[in-house]
Amino acid sequence: MSIQFKSILELKSMLNSKTISSSELIEETFKLTKDLKDLNCFVTMNEGSAKQKAKQIDQGKYKNNSYLTGIPLGQKDLFCTEGLRTTCSSKILSNFIPPYSATVVKKLEDSGSITIGKTNMDEFAMGSSNETSFYGNVHNPWKRSYVPGGSSGGSAAAVAAGIVPASTGTDTGGSIRQPAAHCGITGMKPTYGKVSRWGMVAFASSLDQAGPLARSAEDCAIMLNEMSGHDLKDTTSLDVEHTDLLRSINNPIKGIKIGIVKEFNLNDLDSKIQEKFQDSKKLYEKLGAKFIKISLPNISASVPTYYSIAPAECSSNLSRFDGVKFGHRSRDSKDLNDLYIKSRSEGFGDEVKRRILIGTYVLSAGYYDAYYKKAQQVRRLIKNDFESAFQTVDLIMTPTSPNTAFEFGSKGAQNPVELYLEDLFTISSNLAGLPAISIPHGMVNDLPVGLQLIGNFLREDKILNAAHVFQKNSEFHLAKPSLEDF
Amino acid sequence: MTWETVIGIETHVQLSTKTKLFSRASTTFGQNPNTNVNLIDCGLPGVLPSVNKEAFYKAIRFGLAIGAEINQTSIFDRKNYFYPDLPKGYQITQMDLPIVLGGSVEIKTKEGTKIINVTRAHLEEDAGKSIHDKFDGYSAIDLNRAGTPLLEIVSEPEISSAKEAVAYMKALHQLVTFLDISDGNMSQGSLRCDANVSIKKKGETKLGTRTEIKNINSFKFIEKAINFEINRQIKELENANSITQETRLYDSIKDETRSMRSKEFANDYRYFPEPDLLPVVISDKELNKIKGTFPELPKEKLNRYVDEYKIPDSDAKILSSSKSLADFFESSLENVEDKGLLAKFLVGDISSLLNKELIEINESNLTPENISQLINLISDGTISGKIAKVILEKTWKTNARPEEIIEKEGLTQISDDKEIEKIIEQILKENSNQVEAYLAGKEKLFGFFVGQVMKLTQGKANPKAVNNILKEKLKK
């Protein structure tokens, strides 16, 4: 019996009914990774340990039987995994084997899930197309010559191709939601601080947040239940009670108020994408939702604000990759300065260098006030906009991305800003620290289109409830790519 | 031309917390390289800092002691620069919102007491150490020190001579050791300073161009480095040259300062708020608890010693000026009847031994038990003051108990009058010429006879008894 395209819950019921053993499941999963090697979803495989763990589970050595026990997962290669190479898809970390695991990885593995490998991504999570990886492009399972989105492109493609039911991702400006949209799956960025950042290699610390990519909102809830929680090792993780997200997922959504952002002029989008958005709106109306126009007056500043703050933090976070302690060290340096320059020049790709340069510039004496400080002030205004919007609505609905997936090399090659605009709809929830989900809601030109729901602070429950009810009443999330090109 | 000197000092104090500022690694000094290091200290990808509140409490104690304002909300910033012993490529420090704001320190000068205002004091992490002379062709990094909490205390430019600078540093040293927030060990780098020095014509209000002398770690070097720098600047200006704003290094072997880097090549540190740490808030409850457990400061100790133990002002001043000496005094007190004698002994004989070896009493072999025993042996007449000195030197070297030393070496005082009388008679007999001279009026010779008695008894004769009996005998 094939395990491809099965959800967590489906695999779980196969395991529980002993239709399949955990070892068989893992065996099949690795077979799929080999059959679909061309997708280039994975940077490093974890075959030995994964099979060993599956065997232990079959032998009943994992007493606490959670939803995830025995379930194969992909881990984005930005999460440190003890003893398993962690590259961030960069040359500079091509030989880095962490001595510890990220809290997210540890929690998921403690719940019995099995890490099958590390998924490909944009280098250090910087990119929206997965084209910046040192380990090559990930292909979109729906169309081989198209990007999967980024930065969590490998995670999204592995789920969309049905290799694993879920993967972890990280989202700094849309890096979970945009590839989820482009690959036709469900991906969620939680509230900033809901999931510990310990062991997740930092891109922009104040924006980075880990979350799940899966085949349904329900599976995202299962993943997030295990991933979230206060962590003493991360002072920015929230010390709050994390409620079971499955509990309210089936609640009726009659009367729910959904905001449509006045400032996002959807008429500029491709007419077919507009159409999908209107169709989904109608479906929600049918399910009892009420739509309200809301205003986020400063939202148009979110892209420039983001591209000041994120590079600034990145320029500092990436300083530790200097060739001194770990990672790539240039072989022929004359002195210390030369060692720094050569190791970093050789180790980092162009997009990472570009952002380090931007970040260094906006933090420099004389420019700090005009760029970084101003950006922080605007960020505050954007946050306030959302705060007042959520006084009147439960959720805000937007497209996830202005476009469907695009062809390799077609965007950003001449002008990187073109690619930065991919993040138009997703960036603001990172700036405001708010949770948001992308769910598939149809196809345009044989490529999936994503719908975004943004929620108030720590209201993942409302988002998942609305997304799940949508999925119970539609079949978009069940669409499967033919994969005939692979 | 008469010149005036303007000095401002930045002092780095290593706080004596058990663990580091942002990790749980130990701060113990002198361990094997890279053993007091965990994931956070070596800045591995993905690690995050977590806060050690003990360091905050210690910083607050300092702030309260100098009458400063305490910022109960602390925000951290990143100071970005590349250096191999700075594992993250940035130092976590405080820029806009230091934990301690304002306050002042009193120093003693020839002209009397002077107040030096403190601009601010902030918390930051120390860097590791680069070692350049251990491996041929390579530099090595020891990260044991990386992440140790530092309190950087910035003074206003109100210090006007090298001597005042030393007095200021001594005052800080006294404060941090009394507050028990640092071991103050300068040779291990627990207290070190950067001095900003400039000169201007007398009466001129505009400050001259300053140079910064980095990382000075002894009182002696502070004085020498600053004096060298003042003279260098005077020479430059009197030769119509200008001063370059730069960082200079003091070379203690050549006794000179030399240029490290000028301002044009100075780093742009690109400070920005540390996004990995939320603001650290000290509650009123925590603050009150610190206030409630405030240690006694030198001035209060001085008054108490004089009032309670009737110790002369001059002795009390010396005892209370050093934390280790005061601690030693207080631990010895309980078992000692004659508190005055204890004080006198500590300030006199013991202090001169300490000064000779340039160490603090807690670094010596002496223990309060041994010293209180020694004082009691003097008080009850078992030994003379002179023998006490002999015993002190022995216990100084070997840590042996005074009673043991006395027993082993037979040093008990001879107080038996009859025995002393016998000895005196013998001496007078052997020195009949001197006796004659004495009786003829050469009274200075009295000391000679005492000396002879002491010589014969190896100092064990009770001096009072010797005096009395000798006087009696010489009358005849």
C-alpha cells in the first residue's frame, strides 16, 4: 500500500491498525526520496538513524504514543541536529556537524517522529525561490522548471511530492507560507515566541519563527502542538500556556469576522488569482463568515521596513561565520584580515553577501537613524495598525503571494527587488509578530495558488479552525501533482 | 607654559559571579584553555544568550553604593567587530540604557577630599584571549574568559593628575571588594582600565585632543602610563605639533606609550539593540532585597571599630580600608580579649609582611585562628612581643599553630622572678666594667644590660620583670 501523499493522520491510522510497520513506513519513505531525487528536496539524509529509530518503535520502545510517533518528517537544514550535518544550504557550513539539537527538533523527535533528512532551502533562508542554495535548486513538484518558492523550498516540495507528510520550516518574511502556496500545501508561521528559536540558525532574530508545512491545517495543528512551548534557552520565547490546537479546530465558524485589507489593491493581480480569491471569499461567506473592509494605513511601507531590519540583524548574526571556529576556512590566507575576507567571500553566496552589505550599511554611523531606527519606528506603526484592526475582526484574509510560482532564473536576476516584492503580503505579519497560515485554494495555469489568513497575537486556534473548516468544505488541499517529469 | 591635565577613566570590573553573563559556564580563573566554555560561549550557530541575574544584582550594589540612579529595565545592544577571541563577531553590551546612571566616588588628594562623578556603569560580556606565543606560526584562542560579566564604569573627565587617577582606581578597588562584587585581582585582569588623557593651557575651557591608553592593570602602571602620556603631549604641543586622537598602548618594560590605531582606522561598531534578549526587568522587590543586604562600607566600619572596640582612629582607618584585612580582623575578634592589640598587630607587623610581598592577607598563610591565639599568648604573658614576631614569621611561612611553635622551640616567656634574678646576677658579674660605668652615671648602659639578658634567654625573659629586677639590682 502506497504511503505517498498520505497525511499524518492517515499514516497514523495505518500504523495503529498495523497495516504498515514503522520500519516499513520509513523504508518506503527513503524509497520515495530516491525515486524523486531529482526534486533535490534534501541536502543530507539521515537514513541509518531513522531506520534504527523505526525499529525501536516497532519493538515498542517508545511508550508514549503521540500523533507523531513513527511519522517521518523533514527538518529544514536551518535547524541544528546533533551529529547530523547542518549546512543552512551554504558552502560556509558544508562541514558543520552540530553537537546539539534545536529545541524544535528535540521536541518533535521526543514525540516519536523520525527525522529522515535535512531539507534544502535558500542559503541561510535568504531568498524566495530556493535558487540561492549552494546545493542546487529545488524543483516545484507541479512543474519541473518552476521554483518551489523559498526559503523553505525543500520542505514544501518534499510535502507536496508526498515524500513526507510534514516538514519543519522557518519564516522570516514568508519563508513557510510562500513556498507552501507555490507547492499547493498548508504552511503556518506561528506568533513570534510561540516556538523556541534555540538551535535554529538565526537570519533575522526579531523576525524568525519556526513552523510546520503539512498537507492540511489539521496536520499543522498536530505539528504545532508538539513544536511550541516556553523554552528557558530562548528568552524571547513566550511564557504562556499553549492550548491544544486540535480542541477547537472543528468549531463552526458562523459569525466569524474576516478583514479584507483596503490598502492591498487586488485589482493589480492576475485576474485568475483575483478570481480564486473571490471564490474563497464566497465559500467563507457560505460557511457563515462576515467580511469587513479594514485599513492598515502603513502596510505599504512593510517591504522597505523589512529590508532594513532583516539585513541589519543578518549582518550581525552572520559575523560568527569567520573561518576561525567552525565552517569553511580559506586555505591560502596571508593574515587575519585575509582569512576573514577569503573565508567569507568563498563561503557565502551572492544573495547572502548582498544582505550583509545592506545590513552593514543601514547600521553604519550616519545611516543608522535614517534607516534602521526609522524602520523600527515604522515597524511599531505597522504593529499598531494590526492591533486596531483586530479590535474589529477575528482574521485578516489576503493572497499569500502576488503570483504563482515562476520559472527558474526569471525573477530577480537583473533586479533583486523584483524578488523582494514576492513577500508583499507575508512580510507584515513577521514585522508585527502575528500568526498566519497559507492554505491552497485552487490552480492557475496548472500551478497552485495560496490563500493567507492572519490572526491576532497567539490566536493560532482561530486561524487553524477557519482553515480546517475551509478544507473540510473544499478539496484544494487534496490535489496531487503527477510528478511525471521526475 | 603651565598645562592642566584632564583625565577620564573607563574601568572594567569582572564581576565575581559563579557563571557567565549569558551562559551557565563557570567563570573560575586559571583553568585549562577552553574548558569553561559551553555552546553559547563559543557562539555556535543557533545558540541564544540567557541572562544571569546575579550579575545584575552585583551591578546594582555598585550603583547604590555610589548613589547612582538604577535603571530597573535593562536593554542590551550588540557591538559589532571582528576579532578571533570574540566568537559571535559582536559583544553584547549596554549602549543607551546602562543599568547604573550617575553617582560619584570620593578620592583622597593632597588638597583633601575630591568628588569624581561617574557618568554611567553598564554590564557587558568579556572577550576570550588570543595567545600568540605558544604555537609556532599560529595564534591560539582561549575562550574561558569569553562571556565573563564585566561592569564598565565610566568616569566624568574630572581627574586632573596621574596621582588622582591612582586614587580613583584605589577607591573603586576598595568599593568593589567591599561590596563583594569582584575579587579585584588586578594581575588576573579582574580590574583594568582605559585612561583618556588630554592637556590644555591653564585656564582654557576648551578640552584638548585626547588619547586613550588601553588596558592598564596595575596602580603603578596607571601612574607611570599617564605621566608618560602627559609629558609626551606637553612636548608635542610645546614643539608646535598637534595631538592625534588615537588609542595608545602602555609598554611597562620600556615605560612608554605608543600608538595602536588612530581614529581614522577606528571601528564603526554598528550598535543596535540585541534582538535575542528581551529587556531585563529588576522588580522593586528585587531592588529592595539588594538594599536590605547591603554590606558595611569602609566609612561605617571605621566608625564602628572606633566606637565598639575603642581602637585608635589611625589603626581603624587602615583596617577598614582593605576588605580582606577588615574581614580578617573581624573573624579574629571573637576569641581575642585585647582588641586594640590585635588591631595594632595587624596594622603593624602583619601589614609590613604583606607589603613586602605585595599580597593581600587572604592570599597569605595566616589564619584568624592562629593570629587570635598569638595575640592571646601575648596578652596572658606567655610570650613577649619580641617572641611574637618570631612566631609570626614562622606561622607566616608554615601555617603552624603558635602554641605548637612555642612548644617545639621552647619559646615560653620566662616570668619567674627568681630565674630572671639569677640570670641578671650572672650578667652583672660578667660585665663588671659596664656596671661600674653605669654607677658612675652612664645610665645609657641600662639598655645594654637588658639586651644581654634577652640575648641569653633568646628573648624569652619577660621584659617588664627584667626591667624591674635590673633597676633593683643596679641600685645596690
